[in-house]
Amino acid sequence: MQPRIAVIIVCHNAEADLARCLHALDAGTLRPALIVLVDSGSDSAAYLEGFAARPDIRCLKAGNIGYGSGNNLGLRTVPPDMAFVLFLNPDCFLLPDTLARAAAVLAGDERLAALGPRLLGCARESGLASGLLDSTGIVRRWYGRWQDRGQGQPDDGRFGRPELMPALCGACLFCRRSALEAVALAGGAVFDPAFFLYKEDIELCLRLRAAGWHLLYQPALRALHCRGWQSERQAVPWPLRLMAAANEIRLYCRHPSPYLLWALAKYALVRWLHI
């Protein structure tokens, strides 16, 4: 018997991408038993109305509560018989065999809390792969900065082996539900609600690893990701860069480390020099 899988998609003004994201799920060799669409404060949530009639889709509406809290809201509605959960960005499109492969890998190793796919860059206009990598897991530089491994590098076969990773990208995160429940915070929150946006995936991964769970990058799993700003830092609005820097401080306060010095320095540069 194939496992029942829930997919949670938090949307904020995601009209340009959501239909393509759902089409990719529908075209998969294994389809999710439930898709939860959480609208987090879109200017208009009318675009969800076209999907609400589907029996496999549940639509939730909230204020602009952020990515982590949106996923927490969606997860609370998932029936307990669904052992695996995929947290998916609306601008992320699975290849047809990815969900089935992920379910098989998770079912085959009970030490695994989460899987990260080989995320490939994608041109939003055409929906085609850019030929560049988006993420092959998240790593920490020697001075403390977390970054998506391989981002912007050619998709030429590098990072071609499965590897245990310190963290995985939340844009497409396959999870074992029992692992999430084992590290849940007060009130059952899986993602720390203090992280409105950015670094919430890393914080969850650190909690999972501290509890003894494994996080696996599996390149046989593939998805396209139309990251809005790609690799151009200056294309990210300054308030969002400041939020990301503040969350880096929050991350190292939650998980004490000398790298807090790096986070404080980064925040100062962003806050006062707009770097």
C-alpha cells in the first residue's frame, strides 16, 4: 500500500505560479492524498476559488502570518493517518517521479526526518530549467553564514550523491510527520512562529538534528524552483534583507554558538550601511 502524503503550500500573492505547481503534483506517478493551500494575506485570495471545489484540496485563509506560521496552520488540518508531509513553495514544481521516490526513501529508513531534492533553477516565464542549480542542501560557511549549496552553479552532475546535510531548503521539504511531532514547540508548532520569513527551515533542521534525526539530500529527487530574486542580493528589498539578518541573530540565540558574532556583524552592516 502506498503511503498517504499531504502537501502544504503557503501562498502570498502566488497567482502566477500556483496552477503550474498543482499541475506538476497532478502529473506525478504518486499523487498526494491531500493538498492544503494556506493563503497568507494575499492582496486577493480569489485565485484560490478555482481550486476549492476539488475534494483533494483544502483552502485556508489567514492574515499575513508568514511562511512558518502558515505551514503550522496547514499542518494542524492534516489527518493523523498521513505519515509524510511535503512543505512546498508555490513556485516549486516537482518532476513526475519525485513524490513517489521521496515516499520510498522515507519509508525505507526510519532515521530520516526529512529529505531535500536537487532543486534546479527555473525561468518563471517559460517554466523551463535554467541549467543552474538552486539548492542541493544548506551548509554553513566557516564564519557562520548559512547558504544554499551550489546555488547559481552549473547543473553538470556535481553534488550527484546522496548526503546527510546540516540543513535542507524549505522550498521543497519532504518530512516524516512523527519526527516533526517529536520536536514540536509549545502549542504543537513545527516551525518557530518567531521566524516570520527566512531561516525558519534551518531552525527546524537544527532542532531535528539535535534530537538525533537525519536529514538527507537525495539528488534522485528533482524539482524546479523559480526563486523570485535568484542570486542577486541587491534585488531583495532592504526590509527583507534586514529581516533575514535579524533572523540569523534569532537563530543563534535559539541554538547558542560563537557564530552569533557573525550574525550581529551582518545585522549591523545591513541595518546601518544597507549592504
